[in-house]
Amino acid sequence: MTAGEATVEATTTEQRRAALEAIAAEVRTCTRCRLAEGRTKAVPGEGHPDTEVLFVGEGPGQTEDAQGRPFVGRAGELLVKLLASIGWRRQEVFITNIVKCRPPGNRDPEPDEIAACAPYLQRQLEVLDPAVVVTLGRFSMAHFRPGERITQIHGTHAPAPAATGARDALAYALFHPAAALRSTDVERQSYDDMAGLPRVLGAARARRAGAPPESGNPPAEAPDAPIIPPDPGDDAPTLF
Ligand code: SF4
């Protein structure tokens, strides 16, 4: 299967797990763009195959490149704290990036690199079919909410374009945790924005159930239902 080839529909947990692992295997040996030349390990992403919430960052940093896992450095530690602030754990969501290999020196990814890597994210979206895509930072936001400015739309949601691979998802914009590490103002806003995420999930569930659309701000009620089927024995992240 090539990076741009459609993914066979996965309807069970094991089918989704297998489909995600197949994508990850391709990512680990991918040479579709120049970022393959400098990477130590590609970082396909990891998380629960049944989750309703997908987090998409920019690209791997130094620690992620060394370990082959997303958000395991200082920004990842903050993401875990942000998730804990709403009672969620990283193994209950899926976490990936716009580009799966580290840009040299943590530079911004180039447009042709983002385009080369986009089919992998598209296929992950097709497999996971998330209700909410949380964009972390401006590159991820630009993919799911093109033409916007993160300083203006953080903490709001809008339908994710179907062309991204998201069948019926709301894209919720957050600052990148690395930006929050550099600014106490951004850190405070990140906690405020994260606090709105359960309510956005409620809106996404209502939307998928056929309720009338509502505006870009979260509705009043947060959902009670968990974001994955309960499995208290499953504490380890699923690695892909
Ligand atoms: S960034 Fe994406 S397209 Fe480029 S080499 Fe890595 S996996 Fe392949």
C-alpha cells in the first residue's frame, strides 16, 4: 500500500489496531521527503484505537526522535498535565503529528514536507474516525482550520474539512504545549482551553447523532460518557 492509498474500513478494535500498525510500519521506513535523512526514528503516533479524540501536533522534537514516540519530552509532560486537568490520560486518546519525522534543529516543517506526510495522517483519521481533532499549534491548526490565526481561534471549534480524512469531526484549536512552556500567559490559556474540551466532545457527539449545529464556542454541558470503552486493566499506551 502506498502512502496515498485508501485504508480499508476498520470496524473492530483489533482491525483498527492492525490498520494503525500497518500505517506505522510504513512511516518507520518512509523516504517520501527530505526529513527521512536526518531522523533517528520516525514517530508515527500512539494511543487507543477506540478513542474519540485525536491530538495532532507539529512534528517530533529531539526526545521524540530518539524514542520514536510522540510528545515524550517537556512539551509532552505538559500535555499530560493538561489532560489530567480534565481527568483524561494520554493512553485514552491518540497523539500524532503533522510530520512524522523531526525537522533538523526543530525548524518549522516546509510545505512540501507537510504535503508528503499528509496521506499518513489522512489514513490515521480514516481508521480512528475521531469525533474531535485537537490541533496543537499553528501548523496543525492550518491543516484543519486553514486561513485562521491561532491567537484568535484558540479555544474554539469548527468542522474539520472532509479532505483531511476526518469523516465527521470538530477541530478544536489549542496552543502547542511548547509555546505554553515559553509563556505563562499561554500556559494559563492552554489550561482554560483544555477545560473546554469535554464540552466540545459533547457537541461533537450531538452533531454526529444528528443534532442541529451550534456556534464555535463550547455548549454548556460536558458529556458523562468516557472517551473510550472502559478497560481499567489497560494502563499501557498502545504503541504504533
Ligand atoms: S516526514 Fe513523513 S513523508 Fe517525510 S519521510 Fe517522514 S514519514 Fe515520510
